Amino acid sequence: MPVKLEFCGGVGTVTGSRYLLDTGQTRLFVDCGLCQEWHCKARNWRPFEVAPALLKAVLLTHAHVDHCGLLPKLVKDGFSGDIYCTEATAQIAAIALLDSAKIQEEDAAFKKKRHEREGRKGPYPEIPLYTVEDAEATIPLFKPVRYGERVPLDGGIEAIFHDAGHILGASSIELRLKANGTPRTILFSGDIGRRNRPIIEDPSQIDAADYVIVESTYGDRLHEDPTLIPDKLAEVINSAYRAGGNIVVPAFAIERAQEILYTLNELLIQGRIPRLMVFLDSPMAARVTEVFKEHPELYDQETRGRIREGHSPFEFPGLITVQSIEDSKAINNIKGTCMIIAGSGMASGGRIKHHLVANISRPESTILFVGYQSPGTLGRQIVDGAKEVRILGQMRPVRARVVHLGGFSAHADRDELTDWLTRLKRAPRHVFVTHGEEEVSKTFAEYVRAKTGWSVSVPRYMDEVVLD
């Protein structure tokens, strides 16, 4: 039987990552992510490419919901196998999936009520994609593994997880298999991080692979110099402080919120910003931060050194963790300047919307984006310069200052992705470029092909290839 690889998600988009590997002896998914862009959300509701009960395992690169967010649906539909990932990924994914399930339930109830009031039906079912109960049933299936550990799977496959340097516990996954007497190695990049970023280690070097599936989120551009981030963040804070406005930060609860806290702490230690109230208005981010504290073995040398000096990277005077919705709403009654860090990172849901309503039309306030904004999201509309945006059912004029600090990105840019690829000690037989907007993936594939002379292609949604 030939080895087949099917691209079930994460192609032509930067969300919904999912790959089906079929060796003839076993079938497994690598990642099982939620599609978050408007143009691909319908994919979340489609039946899986194989009956979930027939899948032997899922290999999870990391805990962002665009890589793990469909797991509860997979379990609801019959999957009962093992979900392999690092321990930190298992812990963070448990938090993320419970949060996602709660949002699924709340959104379904809210839309049903609104559609009934408006006398219409929406484009998606008015039931949750999955429930909190489905998420709770998923968590016991996680099977933690260590970086570098050889993990035996059904069908003679061996999996090795390597540090991807993206978020805490994130992995690139190397699969070694021998089908029809032919040994081959398949490498799934997951999301590749950046070198010399705070808190976590740099991406690991991987020696060889016959086939590589590589992400391309930022494959057509270069990031700002990360060493300039503290300067730019200090300028944003000091400018808003002088103007008497707030700094509202839509932030991903996983990694990005922790990096912001780390950088704020550094600026405060150096006396470069005023002491002001900083609200971490995300119970999920607070829980993820606790997971960070449990895994100092995953920190880089600089962060471990800071801890030895007595400086916690996640605690400083003025930091207030907000739990209740009532306390969250009360933030908007505070006079003077404060910073509000809340989810979601693309402003597509969660508490951030209420803070945007209170600040987006105030010229003295600043809306600070620190991560990728997918097409069709509220965050993308604001970053792209919309003069008016719809928030919580009403159009709001955008009068606040809008800043996008790309240097905070946890994704490698074009040159960093190329560096990760070319650290392979021999040319792979083929490279598949995925997990990027269509034109970005094509641009990156052409760049890699010209740079290396390798065989490179951009698969389409639901393409199936035979790995000779």
C-alpha cells in the first residue's frame, strides 16, 4: 500500500491545520484545528475525511485552537485514541479547548436569540459545534511526550517531537516510517517560532527529512527587528499616558500575553514607562500563565537568569488579573490611563469587544495589535484602516490611534522559515508549503525553490499526494 498524505486544512488559510496520513496499516491526524477565517468556517461543520473511530491517533504540534480546536468535535464523532503532544501543550490545550467550547455554546445561544429577534437564519447552524462536555471528554486522551523521545505508534511509525520555538511546548513532528520496505521521514513544521525571542528556547535544528510540510504564515515578509520592540512599546505607552487615554491590547492568551507581561516588566525595571495599572482581563491568559510558571525547564537562558535575580517575568507592581465579568466591565469606569490586555487576539470575540466599544472612538486612546490578524476578522478591519467597524451589533467610528507591532509575532518570517528549512543537512525529496494565505504560500514556495533548487509545491484544500 502506498503512503498517502491528505491536506484536510491549513491550506489557503492560516487556520484549521489538519493532515491525514494513511500508511495502509494505520491512519492518523497531525493536528486537528479550528478554521477561524470567515471564508472557511463552514469546513468546521463538515464530516471528517475518515470515520473518527478508525483513526489510531492524533499528533498535536501545539495548543493554539487553529491546531487543536476541532479535537472535541472529533471525540464527539467517535474518536477514542491517543492524542500525543508535550506536557505543556496538553495542559494549555485543555485550557484552550474548555474556553473554546464555552464560546461555542455562548455564541450559538446568542445567535439563535438574535436571529429569532430579527426573523432570519444565519449561515451556520444555531447549535454549538461542540460543548464543554465534549471538551472535558477530550482531555483524558492527551498522552504527554518529551522533546526528543522516540514514540512508537501503530503501523511501525515512530514519532519524534522537536522544540518549534513558537509557544510553550510547541513542536515540529518528525515521523519515521517503513512502508513496503522503504524507510522515509516526514517532517511537519507546525508553527515555527523565532530565534532570540524572550521566555522560550529557539527552534530546534532537525537534520534530515524526505518530505517537509512547512507553514508560511509570514512567508512573504520580514518582521521588524525584535530588539526594537521595547522602544516601540514604550513609545505607545508614554504617548497614551500623555494623552490621557487607555492602551487596549487584543492579545492571544497563549504566549503573546505572557510576552507582553515580560516586556512590560523589563520596561518598568528600566524606568522607561510610568507605573500604571495593567489589567490582564483574560481568565484564560491567567491560567496559561500558571502553566508557564510550572515549566521553567522550557525557558531560555535569559529568562532563567532573570528568575535567579529575583525578577518574575509574569509579575510586577500594578498588574491586576481580572476574573469576573463585573470587574471586567468596571475597568471602563477608571479615569486616567491604564493598559487592558484581553482576548481574543484578533478581536473576534471575548471581553476585548467591550473594551473596544469603550475606547475605539476616543482619539486619546490607543488600540495596540501585537499579532497576526486573519482576513475577515474585526482586528484585520481595524489594522487595515477601516473608518467604521461593527462591534456588538452596532457600527462604531474608529477615532483611536491604531498601532500594529509586528515584532511581537511568534511566527518566523520569510528568512527565518528559510533558515529553519536550510538547516536540513540534505535536500528533501519534496517540500509542501501550507498554513498561509494563498498568495503568501505561493510567494514563499517560489522563494524557497529559487533559493535552494528544491522541489516545492503549494497543495490545495483536500489534495491527496502519494509519498513514494
